[in-house]
Amino acid sequence: MHISSKIALGFIAGLLALSPHAARAQWPPAPITPPPLLLPTSGPPVIVVPVEPSGPLPEPTQLAVARGFDRARIGVGYRASFVRDPSFDAFSRSGLMSQLSLDATYAFVSVGRFALASGVAWDFGSLQGLFDGFDVSLQVHRFTVPIEARYVLTPWLYGFGRVAPGAALYRARVTELGAPLEGGPWVPAADFSGGFSILLGPHGVERPGVARVWLTPEVGYGLAGDYSIDLESRRGPIVDASVPNTLGALSVRGPFVRASIGMTL
């Protein structure tokens, strides 16, 4: 076969390959099948989004006693003393003496649920009475140093026992004939008491700088020494011999109850 014949045959074969039939056989191209998607057998993944709490956090399970911002406490309350001494009858037939109570303490020891606190306290009361037919006023001041052992029962309740040594001032005054007579001896005194402190609020997580308010009922016994109150005139000697110059021995001691409101920081 001549070379020209071979070239002609090759040209014809190329035309056949480019014919519409051949083009239809090759178009469109076969789609590419992607590999199968392997899904996890344990279920779709879970996305956890943290959510800020909308309410107060639960109280901690461990009790923090006398925190650095909760050691100081100040309180104000009412004290009712029941004096059993007969010398007190001139001022109160029932033996009841009402007093204003103020105190400030600081917890300087804290071990687990136990705390030890100390501070200063002042109780003040005033009465009017008759002595030998003369009007007599009596003021009683008690200045003590309370030493208080506390035991935390729950975050909102603790019990305590208190010993408070100190001194009492009996200040008596008789006004007669224009010559006031006064006397004010100091005597040793002490209180022994116990009670509970109940948190009124705020509850929840404690925060520095936020005061917490406590209600504290308390019962105890108060001691004070006997002393004869000598009366002296501020304007010179007593002219009228009928005016008493002494009130005799007096002792303000007996059981008492106290209720106070305290704030801790």
C-alpha cells in the first residue's frame, strides 16, 4: 500500500472518531460518585454552651467561720433585769429594770466551726423611786468586757456562751430643799449568759463590704457588788437633818433576758 493510501485511511479513521455518534457516546461525561459519608454511630455531636446562673448560688457545704470580712460585730438591744435585792424595792416594786445595751466585738480566733470573740459592752438603765419620803433617781451603768465562744450550727445560725467581767456605776440623786444630793460609787460586776444568733439577711454568698444582720436572743445572770451610796451636796453641807445622806447598801443583780440586733462586717 502506498504511503498516500495510508495517510488517507488515517484521515478517514479520525473523521469517524469525531462523528456525532462518537460524540454522543462520550458526552456528557459520567458523573463522579463521591465516597460514602461515614456518620458517627454514637449519635450527633453535642455542643455545650455555658449559661450564666440567673439566681443566687447554693450555700457552700463547708462553713466559713469568722471570715476576714465578717469578724467585726456591733449590736444594740434591750435588756430586762430582774433584781431580787430588797434594797431595790424603793425603785421598783416588781424588781424589773429596763436597760439599753450596746456592744462591739471582734472574732480574733477561728478554728473550723468554732470562734472566740471579745470586745466592750455598755448597759444603761434609769429609775425613779422614793426613799424616806424623798424622790430619788437612780442610774445604773454596766461596763463589761465580753469574752464570747461561738459555735456555728448552720450558715445562718450559731450558738454562743459569754462571760463578761467589768464594773457597775450606781449614780443616785436626791433633789430636796434646793440642794441636790448625789452619789456615784463603782462596784465590781460580771455577766454570765448564753444564746443564739439568727441571720436575718442577706442570705446566700457573703460578699466583702456587705453587712449581715442578726437577731440575738440571750438569757443570763448579772452580778454586782453591794455598796452603800453616800449622798453629798454640790452646794455645801446639808441644812435639813431630815434629808437622808445615804441610801444604804444597794446591789443590782439577778437574772436577765436580752434581745439585740447585730451587724457583722
